[in-house]
Amino acid sequence: MAFWSLSSSLPLLGLLSLLLSHQTSLITSTNNDNVNIHQVSDGRVGSNSSVFREAPAFRNGDTCGNNDRMHVAMTLDANYLRGTMAAVLSILQHSTCPEDVTFHFLWVRHEDEVFSSIKATFPYLNFKVYRFDVHRVRGLISKSIRQALDQPLNYARIYLANLIPNEVKRVIYLDSDLVMVDDIAKLWKVDLGDKVLAAPEYCQANFTVYFTEAFWSDPYMPRTFEGRKPCYFNTGVLVMDVDKWRYGNYTKKVEDWMVLQKQKRIYQLGSLPPFLLVLAGNIMPIDHRWNQHGLGGDNVEGKCRELHPGPISLLHWSGKGKPWLRLDSRKPCSVDHLWAPYDLYRSSRHSFEE
């Protein structure tokens, strides 16, 4: 499976036009059965009307043979279901062995309309759903700079190893506001060495801004980084050695920093900083192509951002601005049209000219 590579010789407009013309034929609905749910303007799911087109059936290629199963974990929530649908479609569509992918969805409560929409849109999907007990984390969440970051489900990745079956030894965790444009098997096979996590690192980022003055001025807390070179990494794309996470008691290590945050405000964001405190400088760095993040803009205003140079295997709309909302408002950013071909929302009629 080829990846995308952007260069100065290929204008963005040409790339978009090529992509849109190629993808449109691949996501056409295969039937007109009602899914029995309803999409409202803010992206949530209600009832009484079909909204998602059925995705095609993706089958393994001849070279797949008896490959090991690949495990992908995502959260499942009515507010982000449209994004989840697009993410799942993109993973299957670019996979050489899509039938070898098992999805593990984490949700806070059983929602019939969400479950039925997944089943109807992806009839052949291998997936399991697990309930995340919000009481485990509710008392640990501190108010951050954006309300969406304070939702309990945003912290479910901390407890992932405790929720999925023991026989799962490795898992890829993915946010719901992204699309994959490369074969997920390449990400699955990255070498973790002796590390518990693999993710793209961004050592050029100003690491100090992720923590408050109260943290850096404390005589003891900054010492947590002694012996390692801490770098920022985005927790929306992670490859996890589940056994190492369990045996290393990493859930408790992250929780301990969240408890301290409640006592003395040491960071402003949601679930990211405690991950950094525990693991920054001690993960396996992988190619930046696997998380072209920040496409949703900043966490306050969500202003448009351009793509970073270099090859791309995964596009991630982290930040406030989500592509489906900006497309529906007819005020999209240019990068949002790279998400649109994977949108299975039945009423979407997006084009670059909009």
C-alpha cells in the first residue's frame, strides 16, 4: 500500500482533486436499508432516521495467509460517531488484510442506536465493545482549558489494558478524529524494543509549556524527568505493549499524577500531561508520518492549519476544530477535504468548491 508524500512540486489543490476523485467511488453505499438512527447538526446521534451509508465489504488479499490478528482500540461515543465511522472506513480501505483487524471499542454506557449503527454500516466488522466505568476516573479529572478534554471517556486509554482481554498482547490506540491513508499493518509491526509505548515524538516542541509554573518551581516534581530526555508525544496514536503496561502498573502511575494535579494545579490540558510525566523520554519514537496531528487547530479557537511537509500515513484533527462540523458549516479548512471522502454520513455532499 503506497503512502502519500507531499512536496513543493505537487500543489495541495491537485492532491485534493486527485484524492476526491479516487475515493468517491470507493465509499458508495451498497444498499439503502435504514439504520434507524438520526444525525443532528452538532454531530450527535438520535433516532428515527437512517444517516450512515453501508460501507463496502473489505476482504483480505491473497498474501494475507495466516497472519496474526491486529487489534485497534477506540472510544465510542454518540458525539464522535461520525468521526469513528470515517476512521474505521479509512483503516479497512487501506489495509491489505482488513479481515485480520479486530476493533475494541470503549464506551461509558450501552447505546442501542450507536451499536446498531456500527453493525449496519460495517456488517462484516470484527469488533467488541467494553464498558468503561466513569466512576474510576471522575474524581481524578481536573478542569482543563477545553470542556471536551474533561470528559471521562477521554481518559479511557489510561485503563485500556485493564479492559481488553488478557490474550491481547499488543494494541493500537487511535482517536476518533483521524483517518489512516496507509496500511495499518506497517504501524502494527513497529518494533517497541523494551518500551511500553511507541508513538511519534516531537522533541522540537517546547516541552515546558505543558506544565505550570507551580510544577517547574517545585523543588521535587521536575526531578521526575531526571535520567531521560522528555519530548512531547500525542496520545491520540499509540502502539501499546499491553503486558508491559499491566506489569509495570502504568495505570496507577498516571493516576498518581492526576491525584497530585487535584491538590496543586501542575498542568492545563486533560489526559495528555500525566502521560508525559510518566512516559515522556521513555517511549519508542516512530516516524512522524503516523501522526500528522494538530489539523483541528489549537484547543481554544480551532483555527485552520496547513499540513506539515513530508510523507503522511495518518491525518489527525486533534484540537478544537473537527472536520465534519466545519464541512457542515460550509466554512471548512482546506485540510478538511482530505477527511471528507471517508465520511459515511448519508446526507453529506461535500466538495472542494464549497
